[in-house]
Amino acid sequence: MDVLVITQPESMEQLFKIWILRGNKTHLECKSTKKPLLDNALGHPLILDFNGDMITDFLIETRDCPYELWLMNSKHFRGDCRRNQFGDTSLRLPHSNAFVNIRNCLPDSLDYTTDIVITNKNHIEYWLNREGFNVENRINIRYPDESLYTIGQSAYIDLNIDGCIEHIIAACKKVGFFHTQCLPQILWYDNKQNEWINIADFTNHSKLYFETIDTQFGIQLPIAIRFGDVDSDGYVDLITVMKNKTESGRIKQIAVILRNIRDDDHPNRRKFVLFWTSEKLIPDDDVELVSFLDLQENGKLDIILTTKNSSNHYNIQWILNTFVDNSCFLKILVTSGLCSESSCPNEKVPYGTNQAGPFVCYETSDVNGHLMKGCSAQLSQSSYFALQMPYSIFGLGETPNFVETVIASIPSGDNQPTRKSKWTQIVPDAQVVLIPYPPNETMYWIGKLFYTPSNMISSTLAALAILCAVLIVIIFILHRKEVLEDLTEHEEYKRHWPESR
């Protein structure tokens, strides 16, 4: 693994430096890095695989070019200004660029291809990959009205377990005299009506609001939402940092989980409601960053936080998941399938490293026999503390049925066909590592399954063992009773027929 580092001068000029620290099996080659790869970047890079070679590239805005694409081969990076391809409009800073399959559910779209989302100063652009990222396949999306909203970062999630990736934005609606109040909202883009609709319900929580966070280091953290299925019901929930005005008048920063629940009054039949806050567990410190991570490798999403105390000292804290117990899950990681050398040592199958851009979907049936189909994009965002998990975790609810199909695709690059493969009959509570090797020969892709029995499976086995023990005891008693009855009958027979002795 290599490491990409972003630095900024202490003077806080709007110029970043990009450094690449090469990995060398046992260590990072830091001493040999004498100068940065870039020293005139205006923002953070978007990590992607633009040409589909399974080697990481990045797209960034520099002082000289709004869309500078850096492609990497096995030896070096090569920069190229793509102004003629993507235009000349500067990016919104901080931007919400993404490498994700964004329009995978429209009738005229190509499924399982990874697209590029660009958030510039004027509007949001969906660059659909249809035999390349061409201008005729660009879709422009307007921002929410910024005279009414303070807009945060975007996220791209499967909101309804229908396999469709939806675009949502965290925002605050300006209300009151001179916009002195801010009502927190989660805005969802309705592709049919081409408008932003609020799908969050903060009723009875009027003291919570979204606002950017000023850190001790002079860095301003944007309004951001991270996602994951924290209650394992199959629907993606959100976690974020919100500000809360306490009764004493103090403004406190807390972590908040918004649960995805059913609501037939909304166009998409889902809404987000307040589910949990960190206020009781962390009563004194302010939370600045928060995200989900499977710390215990058990399919349950735990919470990782960066907190600051009254002395301006920072800490990283964990909160283990106690929301769910017997729910099943499916965890999928798509790797690059590459070796560090030109050929893999001892001809072993290469795992590679976690990859930006793969798209995974699953299909199964719930307890009522209804089809469940969920999709997720792996590492779709990388800028401005995106803090996304390097794998996809799908909650399956309390239904230990086999997952009927798992479909995974990898970025195809320019003028290449879609590369995807399918696996069937995956057991629940499994961690699946998918190795797309060779990348262009999908029939040879490998899926490795690591099974982790859940409490439900353990309880079922324990109940089955107890039932078997009870049946054995009953059989023994009945058998013993029958033996005694046979002995009694035999004694009676001998008593009536003495000559039989």
C-alpha cells in the first residue's frame, strides 16, 4: 500500500500539497520523498480508477487547471489537464465529488458502471460512463436554493433497498427574522420531479441544528453525513455531528444517528428520524468527527469519534454497537486483485488492496417472501473527511435465509464493456472477499467466504442440542419402561408354564 498525504502551510493559504509515500513491503519510503507531487492544489483529491486498470488515480483542481487528472501506472504518476473534457468551471470548495454508479435505475442507463459526480460552483454534474465519460452523457442537477439553505456535503445511498443509488444532502433551512434560526434537514433529490425534498423529521428536537465546525488547527469541517445500517434492518441509516443548544445556553457538538424508517406520506416512503445521540455517553467533550466502522469484525457497525475536551485536547473514542443482537448481515469487500510485482509469487491468487469504485448488490427474500435487493458503492468519496468504510455491510434483519445472489462490478474505464460477475447461495453472517482477477475475465473471478456464526445461529444450535438431549432422555425412559414390561411378562409366562423353565 502507498500513502497519499495532503498538507497545507501554517499560513492557511488556499494551496495544498500532495505527497505520495511509496510502500515497499515492510515500510514507507518517506526519506526518499524530497518534494511533493503537487504543490498548487486548491482542494482535496477525488480517488478513482479512471482507466479501469485497478490502479488508483485521482482528480483534483489546481491553480492552473480545474480538472487535473493524475493517472498512475506501476512506476509513476502522470498529470493531464482535462479542461476540454469536463469544462472550465471551478469546483465548489469543499466539494462532494464522487466515483459512484449514480443513475443505475433509469430505463435508459447502463447498470453496474461507475460514474463520476462533480460538484462545481454552478451545479452538480453527473458524468455517466457510457462507453466513456462523454459530454453528451452529462446530466446537470441544480443545487438547493442557497438563499434558503446552508448546504453541506452530499452522500449517495440506496435509500429504499431497491438497488437504486439516491443523492442526499445535509442542509439547514434558514428561517426567522434575518435568518436567525436554522432548521436541520436531509434533502433527497427526486429524479422524477427534479427537485429537492426534505426526508428528515426533527420534531421535538428544535435545539439541534447543522453548522460547520471550526477546529483548533484552523481547519473548518463541513456539514457532513456518513451512512451505514446500524440496526441491521436492511435500510441505510445516517450518522453526523450536530450542534445542540443546552439549557445553560452552551453550544455543544454531539454525534447523532438518524434512523431510516417507513413513512408513506413521503414520495419515496422513507424518512430519517432521531434515533440516538452521544450526549449521555460523552457529556463533557465536543464531538468533531464521527463515522461507522466494524471494529469487532462481527458485522455490527460500531461508532468511532474524534472528540475535544475543555483543554482543547483531542481523543479518539469508540462506542460499541448494542442496538442489535440477533440480526444477520452480509459483509463484502472488493479488492484490486493485483500483486506488487508483475507476476504473483508462487502463482498464488492475488488479493490486492481495497479499491475505490466497485459496485455490489445482493438479492434475497425476507420472512414474508418479499424480494430484498440492496446495493452499495465501495469508497465512493475520499475528500474532506469522507470517512467511508472500505467495505460494504448489508443488514439482513432477523431472517437467516441464504442470500440468493451477489453481483459485483468494477470500474470499466473508457470504451470498455461492463465488468461484473455473480455468486449464488451465500450464507448469512458471512464476510465475502471478492477478487476480480483477471479483471477482464469475469468468469474467473474468485469469491472467498469467511463465516461468522451469529448469536441467532448459536442459540438455534443450543436449542437443537437441548431438544436432542430431551428426546434421548425420553427415548431412554420409554425403552427402559418397555424392557421392564417385557421382563414382567416373561416372569408371568414362566409362572404359568413351569415346564418352560
